[in-house]
Amino acid sequence: MPEAGADLHAPGLEERLLRQLEWTVMRRLDGLLQGDYRTLLRGAGIDLADLREYQFHDDVRHIDWNVTARLQTPHVRQFTEDREMTAWFLLDLSGSVDFGSADVTKLSVSSGFVAVMARVLTRHGNRVGAMFYGTQVDTVLPPRLSRQHVLNLMRLMRSRPRDERGRGATALADLLHGAAGMIKRRSLVLVVSDFISEPGWEDALARLAQRHEVIAVRLYDPLEMELPELGLVTVEDAETGEQLFIDTSDPGFRARYAAEADAREAALRGALGRAGADTLELSTDDDLLEAMLRFAALRRQRGRIKVGGRFPSHLRPDAAAPVAGALP
């Protein structure tokens, strides 16, 4: 993706970037994220797969009344899961994603990941949509499945002027609540954010994960974890504009900064885990291909459907055995 300061309005930039990504990243990913095979999962499809006794969480519309009357016990139909799906990108484009300690910003990392994921999904017949958040949900891109749609998504991400991303603290809960109200059908939801936000988003993410398959794509920069020794510097909050004059040569200050960063990391990972969302972390010094291969491995480990936060009965592992791919 272009480095910070590159001309984002150059003619044909998105086409050249997507073509480069298709050659350097997507060729390695073909067949890893999705395959041309019949699914083993049960879900919202049209092909009848099995019948079983009714359970508390089941949709009453799937009750087979003929079998129920014959056996005198409620039974529901199970269907094979549709292989086509709709994916939504919930994109945090607030001021903090402009940050990057080197030539690559969190926005560039987000743009590269979204472009590759969107193209991989649309090439396999799946639709992708997006919701854009600056200081509020200001743009919604309805789901489509064409290559031109992916180019339009890239253009909208990279061409937003800095002032559109606005000033003011991020309220990620607004984006999550907006998605919960708009996305009706069960979907794959990728929340792409640095999760630097006002409190309150945790419950909204948990409610979203109860209905959809949610993956939290967390963006970060190494400088957010540990300060280098640079002497006296002025730092500015990218969202509020507040400035502080700090002494990075003070070992005590750097130690307190690192301790605060560690505490925030622990709290963030705990919140994501409690919400039931899988997590993929993307650093500004990451290699995009390696990050996508990690994502492919995560998808293979999580090849299941959640029902009310639990495994369906036909996929439920032994209670004494750990779940494959479970996050710490």
C-alpha cells in the first residue's frame, strides 16, 4: 500500500494497488480461506441435512410438524449451511488510525487487509459491504460482489480527507450499534479498528457476536507499546488535538508508559475474549502476506458455527478437551 504522504488521488491508483496485491498476496491465499467443497456445517441453507429433537435455542420455523406428530416429540429440520455468505467490514477511520511510527500508518495496514479480504471473498461469489466511521457512521456501502465494488471500497477508504475523520474521541459503540441495527441476516463481520475508544463498546460487540460471526481485526503500532528514548518531545492526541510536553529520556516515565500499555493490552484482550469475537492483530510493521496466512489459519481452526455462543450439538467437542484454536 502507498506510504504516508503518497498521492492518494493519482488516476488509477486503486487499480494498480489491487493488481499488485492480487499478484503478491492473493495467489498464495487461494484455497486457504475457502475451498470448493460441500460444507459439513449445519446452518441457514436450503438443502435438508438431518432431523433432530427440538432444543431451546432452535428457530420454531424449522419444526417439522409431520415428524413431530408421528413421534410425539418436537423435531426440527437441519440444513447444510450456504457456502455463499455476506461479509461486512466495520471500518474505524477515526483520527487515531492516521498514526504510524515509520512510513506505514494503521490506515495503510487497514486498507491493504480490507482490499485483499474483500477481493478474496468476492472472487468466491460472496458479497461484501462496509460501514465507515469517522466521528459517526457517515457512509454505508451496500454488499456487492464485483471487482469494481472492491475498487470503490478502496477508493472510499483512502480518499477521505483528514478533516472528514474529524476531531473528538472515538465512540466505537456507535458503529457497533449501527451495524446491529442494519445487518439483519447472519453474516461474517470484521471490525477493523485500533480499539482506541471511549468505554461501552464491549457489550455492543458481544451482542453483535451473538447473531453474527465476528472477527476483531485490531490495528496497532509498536510505538504504542513502548516509548523510545528521544529526549524532550511534544506529542498530540490525533483525535482531540490535546498536546503534552514529555521527557522520554526519563526511565521512570518510560516505565510508567510501558506499564499503562501492558494494562491496556490485558484489558483489551480480555474484553475481546469475553465478547466471543476471534481476534487478528495487525501491526504497522507486519508483512501483509504473513498476516493473511495467520488469518487463514484462524479460519481453519474456527471452522464452525456458533449458536448462542456455544457449539451446535453435532460439532460440540468433548467437555474435557480444549477447543482448537482458542485464544488465551
